[in-house]
Amino acid sequence: MFFLMAYDDPAKPGHRQAVRPRHLPLLAEACRTGLIRFAGPILPEGGGDPVGSLIVLDLPDRAAVEAWLETEPFWTEGVWLRPVTILRCGIAEQPYLPLPGSPARLP
């Protein structure tokens, strides 16, 4: 699983909205199939339009993430600045379970 964080290019105001009609169908299909586990916009603290995206992808390796990026309109049409941040991650079911060997009990 991989966490992707991408910031929009501030030199292209309005570009996200222009590309969004091509982005949303891809996003919906990837969510439906489980490829995307979580996705949402990065919002500025004081409110306003999105400034980027956070996505958790269920893919086996970085090469697969990079191949997926080549299908993503926000990437291919220059909405996101390059490079984007790609981190290997996991998702824990809630509530968290105690670590093996830990005496701690969680509610």
C-alpha cells in the first residue's frame, strides 16, 4: 500500500477544476475496485479551494504507483507539481490492537 501526497501547481489557478471532469471517473472506478483505499483534497487551513490531493493506493510496489500516475489526469495534465511524495504505508483497522507482547489494553 502506498500514500501519495501531491500539491497543485500554484502557477495554474483553476487548472484543477478544468481537469476534474476527467479525473473523477478514474477516481470513482479506482475506489469501486479497491485500488484506492482513501482519497481527498488537501485544504488550506483558512478555507478555500483545494491545494493538492492525498491518496492511499493498494498497489504492490512503487513501479505500479508510477504506472498508475501515468493514467491520472491530475498528473498527466500538470495539475500536480512534480515530484509528488510517494511513501509505502499500511492501514490499521480501528480500534488499534495492542502490539504483540505489550501489556497495554486498548478500549
